[in-house]
Amino acid sequence: MSDEQEEKPKPAEIGPLVTRIVSGIVAAVALGGAGYLALAGLELATAATTPTFIRDHAPAILGVPVLAALAAAIVCGARALEDRSHIELLGLRAEGAGAIVTGWTVVFAALAVALRALW
């Protein structure tokens, strides 16, 4: 055997890589889902047979699921780029999964406020 044997990666080194890959995949799927929901919603809202209730309230009925998918895509994309999540916001400190949930909530709230402002 040679002195320079290949070192196998340890499970502790593989975990963050797998988390980044899965987060990137979830971000891509969520972004695709948001696009599909937006296109399907636009088609539904502009169809001639659509009830007036849906046509009048399309931003709320169809926009909120798109915002949820878009917020998930943004947060998972950030998670894929940075393996350690840490948030300090107005005296609130969160790390790990708590930071991800806090980030998703803040992003979703900001998008919902923007939707309401444009509606």
C-alpha cells in the first residue's frame, strides 16, 4: 500500500453537501411550481367562463399560493448557497431550522404586503 491512500469523506463532511443539494433542488422545484401556478392562474382568471368572484379576487385567490412557492424558492435558494443559517432581526436570534422558518415567514409577509399594495 502506498503512503498516499485516498481518504474517504466522513459522514460529518457529507451532511452539509447533501443539505445544499436538496435545498437547491427544492428551490428549483418551488420556482417552477410558482411559475406554473402563475400561468395556470392567469389562464383561469382570463377565461370567458370564469365566475366573476374569481375574476374580481384573482390576486388573493391565485396570488397567495404563488407567493408561498416563491418564498420557499427564495429561502431554499439561500439555504443552498449558505450552509449555516443565522438570523438576528430586531433582537430575535435564530440559528439552523429556526432561521429558515423565520426567513420564510419574513419573505412571505413581504411578498404578501407587496401583493396587497399592488391589488
